[in-house]
Amino acid sequence: MRDTIIEVNNVSFNAGGEKILSGVDFSIAKGERVTITGPSGGGKSTLLKIIASMLTPTKGSVKYEGESIAEIDPIDYRKKVSYFFQNATLFDQTVRDNLAFPYDIRNEEFNEAKSVKMLERVKLNASYLKKPVKDLSGGEKQRVALVRNLLYKPEVLLLDEVTSSLDAENKGIIYTILDELNTEDHMTILAVTHDEREISQADRIIHIIDGKVAEQ
């Protein structure tokens, strides 16, 4: 039996007097691939942001390997539990600037060879290092953002509708990478998605309706 890596304990979240989540409970094992589904506006993305330590629950707690994430340094936590946005957020001027960021925050020298290898995995070549981020398509930005997240592989990858705005070709590239990360690298993946292909690959589905776990 695999060890538990993430525990969500009785999590509730209120915002502006509205209850977004209510008493959410579940755990995720190391290496498991879990998909969160449910109607829009049901609290799925809010829950993912709480697990990512981007929001603080009104009630309850989230634990990572048995320790409350409230007690873990946020920078250290986000190195292990990486959140991947629906719409890629790139910064500075070039692709290289973005891929250098994970090295900068660790006070390490930029590994160009590794970065090029990762770019090639998502069907982008070495010339992209010099490309201004403003000149990239939406699909290219999403792939660069994924590479940035994976240069130092996290223990857990949190995905928030990451393929929803992509065309079929870009979706296929992302699907392949996620499948490899889970099956070959045994990375734990927790995804909020309506995508049937992503849902079909899950070990387990958690269905959330009106801020509550309806079924698992």
C-alpha cells in the first residue's frame, strides 16, 4: 500500500459571506493520479489553490507527508508541490529568463543543456530560449510554463484545467508528458479538469458539487 502524501481534512472556505467549500475530506497516495470533476463554480479550483497554499482554508487543514502545510515554509512547499495554472503566466523578456527562474531561487547556475532537453520533450527547439515571451502562442506559453515547473521535478503536480484552452496538437503534447511523469517518474498528479482524456487516465475521480465531495 502506498504512503499518503496529501491529506485534506475537513476543509471549508468562505469568501464574501459565501460558502465555497464545506467539510471536504480526502487523501492522496504517493504516485496516485487523481482527477477532481464537477460543475463549474462548485469550488474545484478554490480547493486546488488551498492545496497549493495559495489560499488559507476558513476551517480544516491540508497536510503534506503528515505535516500541516501552514507549518511549512511556502517556498520550500512550492518546490515540492507545484501548481500549474490554466493560463500560463510567463514573465521577464525571454523563454530563457523563465527557465532560469527555478535555478535563480535555488542560487544555482542555469543548466542550459537540461533546459533544451526539456523544451525538446514538449516539441520546442533550442532557438526558443532566445524568443521573447510576447511572441509565443498560447500553446507555446503553456508548454514553456510546464517545462519551468518540471526542471526540478516536484513530488506533486497540481493542474488547473491546463488543457482547456489548447488545440488538439498542444493537448496531445501535454497528455504525453503527464502520462510519462505519472507512469515512469511516479509523480503524484492532482488535476481539476473537464477533459475526457485526462479523466480517463485517472486512478481515482473525486466529484465535487456545491463545495462538497459528492462521491469518490
